[in-house]
Amino acid sequence: METIKVPKRTRAGRGLPPLNDVIGRSSFSRRISAWKAVANLQLRKSRLLRTNRPLIAAFVVILAGILAFQLDWRDLVQTLNNVSLAHLAIGLILVQTQIVLSAVRWQFTAGRLGQEIGYGKAIREYYVASFLNQTLPGGMAGDAARAYRMRDEGPGGWKIPAKAVLFERISGQIGFFLFAALGLPAWQGIAASQRPTYDMVALTMTAVAVLAVIFVGFQLAKRNRILAGSLPTGDLYAVFIRDRAWIVQLGLSLTVVLSYIVTFMVAADAVGADLPWFAGLTIIPLCLLAMLIPTGFGGWGTREAAAMALFPLLGGMAAHGLAASLLYGGLSLAGALPGLVLLVLSRSRHRSAA
């Protein structure tokens, strides 16, 4: 029997979940080949980003520690305990909207590549992927599982599903950066309104957070350019341009990003942060973009550090930023819990069929 060697970088713990946890039973060789294929086509981190991950993680921990040292943790707990049920309900509804619209974007993208996915199946699979992305390291394990689980939905095996997931993620990132760009003019007004006596520690941390987001943005752009260059130009044209596909892609992506921002604004209001409306065009997009820094699980830690540093720029408190970010993360995780139920049911069906 031929021995199959598994590259170390494709093992579990490198951003992709153990196959036994997300798919049914199949031959060992088929699993290994699928792992290698999905890993090569998914949004892999660049060599520079992988090399510097420990440094980035250490920086985020130090940044969060410096800011957290100034907080009154009893007030934080009290603030979270006072969150109203109305805010929770609105936040959870918005999270469902995010997942459903993202699934529609994925279904549309796959259809442009020739893979037909029903709306119901797309929504179910996106719930599973959203839950895995938030609970497994790397933030992309759910996307890899989503591509693999769709391998039998059309001709070509895993290749079209992997490309559909890749293009859908790129579409979402484009929407994120476009929305952040819309807020650039507002930053000039924010800078002009700052008093000379503004806390220099907060200013320094803000500058570092912004630079970190810019760094990640360049890395993502570089990575996506390399990956897109390895794919047929016709696929890019079909997904983003042909028959005015860009209107659908841009409309869905901007709507999804807007729902992220509104959810964060709801979380901020729930904890008593009195932010102006243009916070949704300035500091909140940066807080969300900080989640792309690959230091842990689902953006936890980097999002909180950015929120604590950025909220004081608009008259808020670091404690409010932390509380709002924690509440946002809790709402996102709770809203994706149906994915856990669907994953368990899927595993049960596979075991029954075995």
C-alpha cells in the first residue's frame, strides 16, 4: 500500500479544522487530496504574515494589557449586565441578516461559475461556516469546510466550490475597504477637533492600530492578487463583471458591511457609548478591520484593542469600546449558533448512514 505523506502545514491547527469534525466518512487518500487542494486555493496567509504572527500576537496582547490596566473591571461587568433585551434582540436579528445576505452572495458567486446552489442549502452551509470561523483558529476554517462540503454539488469536484468561496471572500473584503474609504473625509474633522491636551497614550495606540490595519490591508491585497492571478481571467470576468455582476456583488457586499457596522453601533448604544453617527464611517470600520489580523479566534482581542484605542477619539471611553466590542462578539457568536446545530445534525446523519 502506498504511503501518503501529509505536509506539516496542512495538518489541523493551521487554520483548518480536523476533517472528522466537519465532513462525513470518506477514504483517507480522498481526504488528504481534498485538504491539499482546498488549502492551496483558500485565502492562505502570506509567508511574511505567518512568520510574524507571534510578534503580532505579542503586540496585541501588550496593547490590550496597557489599555485594560486603566479600566475599572467592576464597571465593565455592570455595564454588560445592564444591556437591554431590546438591544440584544436587534443585534441578533442583524446577525441573521448578515449571514443570510452573505449566503446569497456566495450562491450568486457560485452560480456565475456554473455551480448551482439552492438558497436553503447556501444559508445552512453559511451558518456552519460562520460558526467554525468564529470558534477555530485562523478565522478561515469554516470557509475551507464550506468549500469541501460542497464538492459533490456539481461537476469538477472541489475546484469550483473552492473558487466560489475564494471569490465570495474577496467580494466581501472589497466591500469592507470601500466602506472604510468612504469615511476618510470624516477623519480630517476628527483630527481638527482634538484638543492639544488629548491623552498621548490614546493617540499613540490609535496610530499603531491604524498602521496595523493598513499593514493587513496590504497583505490581503497582495495575497488576493497572487491567488487571483493563478485563476482563469474568465472566472473573474464572470463573477464580477459579466451582465453587470458588479452591481449585485457591490450591493450585497456593502449591505453586509453596513449590517456589521449597525450591529456594532447597536452594541455601543447598549453599553452607553454616546457616539456620533459618523463613527460608523470612521472608527467602527477600523475596529472591524482589525479582526483580520490573524492572532487567534474570530478576531477576538484585536477588535477589542482597536475599540479601546479608537473610542476616545469621538468622546467615548476605552471601557465603552471594550464593552461594545465584547458585546458585538457575543452577538455574532450567538447568532451563528444555528451552525453548530446543523453541524451536529449533519454528523448524526453521516453516522447513521455509515
